[in-house]
Amino acid sequence: MRITIDTQERTVTVEQEGRARQVGLYTREAFEILTHHWLRVGWDLKYPYTFSWFGRPIIQLPEDMIRVQEVIYRVRPDVILETGVAHGGSLIYYATLCKAMEKGRVIGVDIEIRPHNRAAIEAHEMAPFIQLIEGNSVDPDVVRQVESLIHPGEAVLVLLDSCHTREHVLSELNAYHHLVSPGSYIVATDGIMRDLHDVPRGRPEWAQDNPATAAAEFAAQHPEFVLEQPPWPFNESVLTRNVTFWPGAWLRRKQDG
């Protein structure tokens, strides 16, 4: 593929397999073409590894954090469950939202919570809103521990951000989807892997072995969930698609009845 940006003519030309397509530079189509490749380059250069939240590294695309905030404010979950803890930045982020809304708490699950990260999370001012569980997220004992921390009738939002293989994500979806309350979501993050199989740090097998593939497979097997991008609560632009590392991620549980 060859992309040519002509700022004088104000065009973007995409050439692929002997065909060329030209669009105006200042159009929605051009924005989507350019952001797709910006995301690929940014991932390869580890752009998300440059941010922190309340003092903790948060390895996420800021655009995704804003979008998940929109969903959390609308759903107002009692519990936000995240698999994958790393440095704890996203747990801290969700905890600040809970504190601001005066509603909710956060559960973080990871197969290994390194001592220095655990110490930093537990010493953080947001620690009262966070509970940590160490263990494989699909281990039945770990799932039972999570279940024991959720009370009947509580609204639950689940974010899957641990091991990103299709097999593991599908196992997590099957393990935790029953916790998701009607109208809320289970989110299979980092489906962008399907678009990274040919970048320098990517792997060829990611074209199929990725969270988006798992989410689509899960949705086909579970009619009580619908795979969709959450609506934007505000939009005065011509744009309609998220700029995201989480394509094909959002599984909404349908309302009962």
C-alpha cells in the first residue's frame, strides 16, 4: 500500500493492488485513513507508554480512556472489573471516576502483581476503592474470588486487558460475561492487534489471533450480547468512528426482556 498526502492539492491518495483511490485531505475518509496508520505507527513506537494517571503509568491510548469514561458515567457501575493490572494506572483511573461519581469500586486481577506495583497501588490515595486479586484470570478459583466480591443486584462493567490471545480472551469472556449487568458491557481490549501483524514489532499470527476475533466469536454464540461501539454522548463533527486500540471490543448485554 502507498499513501500520498498532497497538502497543495489537498488530497490523500491510497494505492493498493494496482488500484488508486483519492479523497479530499479535509474529509472524514482522509481522517479515517490517516488515523488508522497513525495508530499503527504509534503502537509500534510505544506511544501509549508515555502517559500516567495520578502518578501511575497508564498504558492506554488517551482516546480510549475518554471513551470508557463516557460509558462509565452513563452506566454508573457499582463494580468495575479489570483483568490485567500492570502498573495499576488504569485501576487508579477508574477509581478516580468512582470517587468523583460517589459510586462504585474497582477489582483488579492479574496473574502476577509485582511487589513494587502492589505497594504503589496500595499506598495510593485511591487504594480504598481498589481490591486486588493475584492469579490466572480464567482459573475457576480466581473467578470465584471475583464473584464473592460482587453483591446481588450490583451493576458490573468488565474490561479484559490481560493476555490478548484469542483463546485466552474467549476464555475470559466465557468466565465473566455472566457478571455483566443488562445495559452494561464486557470489553475485549486491544483488538488493534489484528491490524499490527505486519508492523516491525508485530507478529503474523495476530491477523487472526487477537481479542477482536474472540469478541466476534463470543457474540455469535451469545445472542444476549451485541457487539457495537457505544454511542457518543456529544458529537458536533462529521466523524462516527472511535480512534481506538479497541476495535471490535465492546459487547453490550441487552436489557432483560
